[in-house]
Amino acid sequence: MKRRRWPAWRTGVFFLGIATLLFALVPALDDLAADLFSIHMVQHMLLTAIAPPLLFIGEPVRPVLLGLPDLVRTRVVRPLARIGPVRTLFHVLRHPLVAVLLFVGGVYLWHWPPLYDAAVEDARLHVLEHAHFFVGAMLFWSVVIDPVPFRGTLPYAARIVYLLLAGAAQNTLLGGILSFSTRALYPHYTDRTVRYGLDALTDQRIGGALMWVIGDAVFLLGVSLAFFRWLAHEEETQRRRERGTLHS
């Protein structure tokens, strides 16, 4: 049987996701994010809305497994995948409601002013914040993208509603709160934005607008892709039914 050729574009998309993740964490950007709320929001968008879907669209699981030594696959990966509690935990975390709670709840929790300021001023807490954002986003996107060999945990039509309500709507709400607030919510930036010719409130509004625009653009693009994927799935299902009818 002829082996299916791996599409090069998926490899490119995967490495673009890796590059996005690394760029979000480079020390220079991290230092700038400590002074400007707007840059911190760009960093968060890279970690939650751009890198995770790129990584999943790249479908890295099979190539990575095939690239592992046979000993690692047989002695580590396969036994781990067969452990009941591990499989159960994996499926529970990818349940749509759990994924939303961890991702959206985490975003709002970490933007609560006292916790936000504590995280941006404490390196260890800041690492925990970014880890929560990234892992939560990976779970969120795994619900609506088929991270082959796994499948998304929602039907194709439901993915559209999920992205609109759990993605775009909550992102618009938080971005709007930050953009239209009449006071600076994060005291950490009060004296830091001056050196860049900004006041803290303007910087906050720019950050909120960036979150609003970038996040909604990504979620709406995801809605479009989910819609076309749904149509393709329905067409394929119809063709299978027609073939079954012809052979019966």
C-alpha cells in the first residue's frame, strides 16, 4: 500500500506555532510587557489565540511519535496511554465545559487587578500565569480543532456556537471593559508608562482594544474554518451514503 505523503504545509504551520510561542516568551518582550499593559496583552494573545491553534493545525502528534525511538514508544508512551486514570483525566479536561472553565475562567481570574499586579511583579507567579493561559488555551482549542489522532470533542455545528459564545463573546466583554474603563485598573503601570509617552489609562485602553481586535479576529476566523469543515464533513457523509446505496 502506498504510504500517504505528509503535507509540508502542516509542518510549516506547526513550526510557525512554535515560533509564535517562543516569541511570546523572549526576555525582551517580557521586559517590555512589565512596563506596558498593551504589550502584555499582545503577549497574552500570542499565548492563547495564535500559538495553540497553529500547533494543533500542524498535527504534530503522529510525526512526533514516529520520530521517537521504538523503546520510548513501547516502554513509555503506550503503557502511559493505557493507564485508565490518565485516559479519564485527559477526556475530562477536554470536555467543552471544563475547557471553557479553565480557559475563560483563568483569563478573567488573572486579569483581576490584585492578582494581575501580583503576577507581573513576581517572576514565579508570572510563569504560573502564562502556563495557565497556554495550557488552558490548548484545552480550549482541542475542543474545536481535531488534534489528530484525536478528535475535537464537539460536533462540527456546535463548534461554531462554542467559538462565538465561549471565545468571541467573552473576549469582546473583557476587551470592552479594559477599553472603556474610566480609570486605570492596574496600579503596577502607573509610573512605568510615562517613559513611553503614555499614561496608564491610555495604555490600558490600547491593550483592551488589541485584545478585542486580535482575539475576535482569530475566533471569527475559527468560526469560518469550522463552518467550511462542517460543510466538507456533511458532503463526505452524503457521498458515503450514496456509495452505500449503490452497493446495496
